[in-house]
Amino acid sequence: MQDIEEIGTLISQPKTVLITTHQNPDADAMGSSLGLAGYLRKKGHRVTVVTPTDYPLNLHWMSGNDDVIAFEEKVRVSVSQMMEEADVIFCLDFSSLDRIRELAPMVRQSRARKVLIDHHLEPESFADMALWDPSAASTTELIFRLIVELGEKDLIDIPIAECLYAGLMTDTGSFRHSNTTGNVHRMAAQLLDLHIDVSSIHRRIFDNVTLDKFRLLGYVLNEKLKVLPEYKFAYITLTDAELKRYRSKTGDTEGLVNYALAVEGVVMAAILIDRNEEIRMSFRSIGNFSVRDLASTHFEGGGHRNASGGRSKLSLAETEKKLLSIVPLYQQQLLETV
Ligand code: 5GP
Ligand code: MN
């Protein structure tokens, strides 16, 4: 679905626009939201970005960050009102409303025109128009495509380009995952031509690690990483007490699952985290093995073939048990994956 023309018509006159993205936003979620916000503001729209939860400090450098409203109970009334008053709501980097938590009923009920821009598989059909392409590596790639195809590439200035580059860089694992296409590099090249400082962007995002996060990583690698070679599977569990012990903040557990996947011979990795009265799960895989199938069939989740998430209402121990009973069902597929 590529309703670029319809979206172009919708935003051709200044409007009141609300942009939202998934819970625990990552660099693609924030980069696409703030990149689009910057572009729409230049076109004269009144734009507010609302996130369902807060997000890590290493994303706070993005232009427009200071005006982002991260949902919490005390802003419920004003956010509800904004949703009612918006002419247009952009939903970025997620495809089903259950990923925006408390904002979901507000978006559903709003009379605004809803535009979905996303690269996840199987979108829920709640939007009036969409720019949806699961072959895109990042949502910022789709924001870039939208702006370019509307003939407004000139509106992309350095602050907008930095936001778009950040999402492209992180969702491709710094241009190394299998979603790194020629298009990805062509977009990166065009952003580089604007003289953004890619080294600085990389540093702001990745070399900005708190000591607590590194200590947690050390603990996880030493004590919590389990490898099951018979399934080419590795996983990590983290209890609430462990998170507290390392003063873990939003984003501190991001990337841990990649260490499990990096163990030699491993083709599927998972992390199970006891957080906010549910178990949050992240899955990663290589090659043709689809963690999305596993996450959507067994853990109310989804995402991409090689990177998915899910959740469980069971206890951490029960969730681990459930996962360990499911993995053997995939043994043959796992062993065939190289
Ligand atoms: P992460 O493990 O980094 O949270 O997420 C990996 C990928 O799966 C991301 O693209 C993310 O948007 C997606 N994802 C994470 N959790 C869920 C979920 O509960 N449902 C769906 N549909 N996708 C998810
Ligand atoms: Mn994304």
C-alpha cells in the first residue's frame, strides 16, 4: 500500500497534525516521528509528537525532541483533547494499535484522518491511508520516500536528515543486517550529501552508554546467557530484581539479545524481561528462520522475519518453561539454518 498521492493531498494545506509511534520508541520510531514533524512544520502544519511511553536519553538529541509529549497519566486529559482536535494522525513504525498502549483507544475514537507509515508485516487495518512497505529497512526510509516522491526533497535540512539517518542506521544494525539494500545506501548517500555528521550521530546513539548499562551487560554475559547448541538457540532472562540491581532504565536492555545471537553456531536468540507486570520478549534470528512466526503464534507478538517481539502474562519462570517447550518444535528448521 503506497497512498503517496493521497497523503500528499492531505498535507497540501496546513493542518493540526498529531504523530505517534510505538511504545518504548527506538531510533527509527523517534527518527521517523521527528523527521516527519520537522518536514510538516516547514510546510506550515501545527504538529505534536506523542509517544506512548518515555524513551532512552541517547535519542534526546534529535531536533524537536523538547516538544515531544511522552504519555503518562497526568497528561491523559490534554493528550485525549489533542487526539480529538487533530485533523490528521500519523502512526509511524507500528502496524497494530496494541503497540501504542493507552493511546490506542484515543486513536481509534478520533475523527482525524489516520495515516499509517510502517515497514512491519501484516498491518491492522485501522488507517484511512497508508505508506506500508515491509521491504523497507526502516520507517525513516518511507518518510524519505514520501518527501522525495512529493517533490519536496529540498525541505530536508540537516536536523531532519539527522533524524532520518538515525533510524536508517539503527534498523539496519549500522548497515549490516540483511535488510540493507541498495536503496538503503542510496538514501544514506543522499543524506550524506547534505553534510550530516554520521560519525557524530553514531556516537550519540551507541557510544553514550551509562556505566550501569555496561555493568548489566557484564552480568548478563557472565551469568545469564544460556546456550542450547542442540537447537542452535541462546537466550537470556532478566528478573525485576536484577533490573533494579543495575538501576536499569528504558533502553538499557536494548541490544542484549544481539549478544546471544552472536554466539557461534546460534541461529535464534531470545531475551525475556520481567517488566511492568508482563514479560517482554525479543527474538532475533538469522537467515530464513522466522522468529515472527514463533512470536505471533505463541507470544502475541510479531515484527520482522529476523527481529520480532512478543509478550506473556505468565511469570518469568513459566514463560521460560513455555518457550523451552516450544523451541523443540522448531528443531529441524533451526538445525537446517546456517
Ligand atoms: P524489539 O525486540 O527490538 O523490541 O523488536 C523487534 C521488532 O519486532 C521491531 O520491529 C518491533 O517493532 C517488533 N515488535 C516488538 N514487539 C512487538 C509486538 O509485541 N508485536 C508486534 N507486532 N511487533 C513487535
Ligand atoms: Mn522500525
